Amino acid sequence: MSYHTFFGLKGQPFAADLALDAILKTDDLREVQQRILYTIELGAIALVTGEVGAGKSTALRWVAGGLHPSKYKPLWVTATSGSILEVYRQLLAELDIQTASSSRAILTGLIRTQILALVQSKKQQPVLIIDEASLLRLDVFAELHTLTQFEGDSKPYLPIILAGQNNLADNLLYRTAVPLASRIVARRHLQEVNREGMERYLDHHLKIAGLKHSPFDAQAVTAIHQGSGGLFRKANHLARGALIAATSEKSQLVTAEHVRRAASELF
Ligand SMILES: Nc1ncnc2c1ncn2[C@@H]1O[C@H](COP(=O)(O)OP(=O)(O)O)[C@@H](O)[C@H]1O
Ligand SMILES: [Mg+2]
């Protein structure tokens, strides 16, 4: 029997693709939102850091989703290879610009023209969001600074939200990154949650999956909290794995032993 049927779940529990209104509104989320709104107002730069799976991308998605589309245009870039060309390509796509050119001068020209058009003609505030910015090569920070300078530094047209792992903050200390880093006005580090926060998190996801009462006993919650180090993505895998382990034993109660069995298969 599948664990869905055994526990009476509707849909995939502990999913990654939560609808905006299904995201758990934590204090961290509100703190991130407040800083991003402030940063946009100033046309400055904000930093969101945290370990893998702490909830950075989800927080950004929630905040960006709350920006009214008639006033704001979030421009999403995910820095997987870390090169400036990749950033330009994704940015052009977000700005609905098609070009076959790979000349950096032409690409930056196109991007800057479109940013100006958004701000000046369409009265729409673009917001550059760079996720996984800890993967950006160091020289990219200098280029980003040039890209987003309008009339010297006097026109802060393009606020930037940089999200990534903790080394992002260190990378911004390098000499080539200093001009960009000097525009940072807000920063939030997403902490690993405590046990109480983890319990609330698990209950939230179980409710989304259709369960009013959690099948996890107290020790199982503690085991998930400890095994995940308070990080949500790892907790998702542990909790789902534990449900599967409990199903194979036909146990409606999920215990620490089930969590341990799930943990033995994860990295
Ligand atoms: N506020 C939240 N509410 C509900 N689930 C969340 C929340 N934040 C994170 N998650 C869950 O944790 C997973 C990892 O979060 P994610 O934002 O991808 O982390 P990061 O970007 O820091 O690596 C998400 O796929 C989602 O399932
Ligand atoms: Mg992420």
C-alpha cells in the first residue's frame, strides 16, 4: 500500500512547489519582506543568506509574489554557472528581449535601455533578484555594479536582492565587489529553526496534505529537528521517508526509529 493511501494524504506531502498562499508565514519571511521593501524604496541592495534548504528561495518567491504587478517587475536570475553571460541571458529573457548577440557591450546596452524604459515610460519598478548569488564569480560583482549604474550613482533605478549561502557575504568583501557591496542597506540571515519552529513547520505541511492530526510522535519530531539541523529541505526528506518507513510496518504512529531509518538513506 502506498504511504499516501495508508495515511490518507491528498497530494505530495512536504512539497517544494507550494502555492504562495500555502507558504508558512514565519517571522523570517516578514523580516525578509520588510528589508526588501525598504531596499526597493532606496534602489539599493539587500542580502538574504542561509544554509541550503533554510528557505531563502521560498522567502523570495513569497515576497516577489506580494509585489503588485502594475507597479513592480521582479526580474529573476538563478546563478547556476556563476558567469556574467548567464546573468545577462536570464535577465534579457525576463525583460522579454530577444537577441542573438553574445557581445557583452550589446547585451548590457539592451538591458539598460529596457530598465530605463520600464522606470521612465511604464512607471514600473524593476527589481533584480539573483538567487544562488553565492555561486557568482567575483568579477561578476564588478560588472553588475556597472550594469546598474545610471548617471553615475545618482539614479538608483535597479534595486538588487542577492540570495545565497553564507560565503556570499565573504565574497562581497573582495576588492572588485566593494563598489556593489557599498550599496547594501539590509541583510537577513535565515537561521536554522528550533524544535518548536520545526514542529510548527511539520504540522503546517501535514495540514496542507490533508492531515489534521500529526502522525509523528514527540521523539520523531525531535529526531527530524536534529537530523535536519533545523533546515527545511532536509526535514522534508526525513519526514517523507519516515512516513514511508512507518507504512511498511503498518504503523499509524511515526516514531524516531522511522526517522532514523529514513536518515540512513539520505546525504
Ligand atoms: N515558509 C515556508 N513554508 C513552507 N515550506 C517552506 C518554507 N520555506 C521553505 N519551505 C520548504 O523547504 C524547502 C526548501 O526551501 P528553499 O526556499 O528552497 O530553501 P533555500 O533556497 O534556502 O535552499 C522548500 O522546497 C519548501 O518545501
Ligand atoms: Mg534556493
